[in-house]
Amino acid sequence: MVVISGGWIESIQVRYGDTWAPRRGGPGGTLKASLVLSPGESIVWVSIRYGWYVDGMTVRTSTGHTQILGTEHVPHSAVATPCVSFGQPRLLFITGMSGAYLESITFVWASSGAPTPPPLGPSPPPPPPPPSPCAAGSDRESLSQGPYGGLGPSGAQATFDDWTAWNASGKKPISEMVVISGGWIESIQVRYGDTWAPRRGGPGGTLKASLVLSPGESIVWVSIRYGRYVDGMTVRTSTGHTQIMGTEFVPNSAVATPCVSFGQPRLLYIKDTQN
């Protein structure tokens, strides 16, 4: 895999076995990073840094080798590696959009294969397969995913963190989420137990979406749609209910849900920046 970059990734080119795919992107860039894999080695984890274009990525291989490709110091990033129920994911090939630069990229993965069943008789079962690399650290009390979205107007941002409201509620689970949107999400407000956090965002927007959770129900999966701002999200709860909040038809999206080594993740609270 060869990446040419400047302020962002100008182009990427991948060799599959002995066959080179075309160079994806433009002719610019002065910094070249090349990842050469040994026979039997595969890419098992990717994290992407992005803004208007794809700025950089970090890749990890099945031997544990980690390499940075493109730029590093970008505030927006996302883990682009799927969860698998056993073994490790393995990168097959890439798709995306490119013009003068690498504008977007999608990674197509395969699982490393089903575990071997234990032999019959008194022989001990085989050792368990290695955990998925995206599950690393999933035994922590909490995991953060984000930020997602663009930079917005320069100088007009303020950070927010619903930890205070969540803690004041006695760390109660989310009981309601309200999103006000127009062309993108104008504001979001979350209730933790009976405690409402402040409304995060601005006063605009005409479309209101409200998700009310039943006792014992929790948010277990979130996908974010974004551009310069956060445009929309899709949430799924522990009962299987799925709800779209904000706008739908946005080309850029990311799964904002971490892998866990057992059970399901559960959304505790939200934080980030607002205008």
C-alpha cells in the first residue's frame, strides 16, 4: 500500500499479490509512505483521520506492526474496522471516491474464518481464537467514540460534556433524546433518568425527533452522518427499536459504536463541541 500526501492524502495505490490497482487520487503530494506486507501477513485494523478529504490513516497488521500513512495531527478520526465474532477481520480491498485528492474511502473486510470445533473424546478443547483488535480495551468502564463532524465556523465553537448531568442523575441511563434539525442537526438534548442536560447547539431547526426509552431499555448502537456539521444519526436500542434523527441523505457516515468483547455496548452520555 502506497500513500502520497501533502496537507492530506493526495493518492493511494494498493497491490494485491503481484497486481497493482490504479493510483486513486491526483498527481500531487511530496510525502510518500509505503507499507509492504510479508507473505501471510494481512491488515487487520484501520483508523481514519478526515476533514474535507481523507487526511491520514493508521493501519495495523496481523503481526502487530503499526504504520501511519498520511498526516497525523487531525482532530477528526474514526475506527474503520468492523467487529467480528471470532478471530480477526482482514482487509480485502478498498473502494471510494477520488479526483484531485482522495475524497473518501471504504474498506471491504473478511473474517479470518470460523474457529475449529473441539475434538471428540477427553482431549482438551483448542485455545480460544485471538480477540478482534477493535475490542482492545473494551473491559474499561467507559469507551469514547468520536469526534464526528466538521469544524464549523472558525472561533464559534464551545465544548460541552454531559458527564455533569449524567453524574448528577446518579449515573442513571438515558431515558430520552430530542434532536432538532433543519439541513443538519441544530441541537440535541438528552435526559438521564429524570435529569435533563442542557440543550446542546443553537435555537434553529423546525424538525423535531424524540426517542423515549422504556425502563431497562438502552441505546446500544449509533451511526453518525456528517459533513461540516453533524447532519443526522441512526440509533438502535436494546429492544431492537431503530430511529432516524436529523437528516438522512448525507454521503459521509461512520458507525460510532465501539466493539466490546462480550455483551452489548450501552451509551452512557454525549460530549463534543457546539456553535
